[in-house]
Amino acid sequence: MSEISKMFDLTGKVALVTGGASGLGQNYTKALSDAGADIFIVSRSQKGWDETRDVVTGHGRKAEFMQIDITEDGAAKKVIDRCISVFGKLDILVNNAGVQIRNKILDYKDEDWLKVININLNALYFLSHEAAKVMVPNHSGKIINIGSMQSFRAGKFIFPYTASKHGVVGLTKAYADALAPDGIQVNAIAPGYIDTAMTKPLQEDVGRNTEILAHIPAGHWADPSELMGTVVFLASAASNYVVGATVPVDGGYLLR
């Protein structure tokens, strides 16, 4: 294996991916396992577990699952403790789980604000905190947070989502600053407009789809696989001197 190949090789690493059995999270799981990591997947339901297990084991890696609501009190410690119990270590944390709820400003419900903030921001904070307790003594680790285009832009119908994704970038920087001296790199990915089941209604809205494509120099919605290289890079030794960055994977959307 060449020196460059070794830098991207995750053989022997353990990655924890929240929401890692469906949507974009499943693609992060696929990518990390293909690069050599064993995967501990946390999700609220068992949707996608069988398919995801087949993919990971097909790469010759181990897959373990935990069903839990990560917004519950004490959930973060339970998740990290279980991962350590199963695999004996934790090298990579991907804070992927998230939710978006749309509504007009005067109709927005307090409970929806709290639901989004608790999943997208609070759970990320608590999981990162518990992961740091494991990583610091080892003087090694990677924490990868998932932001959004709304980490940079407004969203007049998705107030808590925008607030939470701006917060993700802020926490990424704060954790990166605090943990870099301990050999831990904290960074984020900000996906652009990705072709998933969740975005199908938006793609099928001719007016909105045209508007979005006009903002993407690359000229197309991304296939989920186009995020896979970035997550492997941030999880690997290749990014050891990348600290506190938020990497847009957006086809140039933010340029316009």
C-alpha cells in the first residue's frame, strides 16, 4: 500500500454514525466501512438496518446497531458506553442525525422548535462531549459534524433548522479549538442539494427546482455518493492538519 493510500485507510478504526442506516447517513456508513472501519450505528428506529448490515459486512467489516432516541436524558453516555462495550474503542464520531420541520413564522410551534434544536444541536453537543472523554486519553480521534447550506444562509420556513445548523458550525470551531491539542480533529461537512427521497418533492417542484439549479455551477443535484470521499477524508489521517473547518459539498451553490 502506498503512503497516500495509507493516509486514507481506516482499517482497524471504529466509527459511530448517528442516523447511519438511512438517508445520507447510510452513505457515510458505506464510505467509512469501504475504507476499512467497523461501524456502530445509532438510530431511533430499525429502518434500514438489514440493508446497511449487508453493505458493511460485504466490505468485510463489522456492523453493530443501537436503537435509541438520542435526545433522551443520558442518551449520549449510553451510546458511547455501548460502543466501547461492543468494540472496545471509538475513533470516529459522525454526528449525522437530524430533522427539519417547515412552517410559516407566525404558525411555528414551540414544540417543533425544541424538537429540532434537541436533535440537531443538543444531541450533537452531548455526544461530542462523551466522545471527547474517550478520545482525549488516547490522544487521537475524529469528530465529524453535519451542517447544511443553512449553516450559511437563511431559511424563512425552517427557523430552528437554520439556527441549529449555524450552531453546528460554531460548536465545530469551539470543539476543534479545545481538542486539537489532544490530537483530535473536529470538522464539519455542509452538504448542498442532494438527490434523496427527502428532497424529491423539491426536485419535482418545477419552479423551485429551476431556481435551485440556477444557483449550482455544477449544474445538477448531487448523488449521495458524492459526499463519500469527503467523510473518508475527514475521518482519516489525511486530514490530521485540518482543524475546525466546515467543508461545503455543494457543487458551488454558495458561490452564487
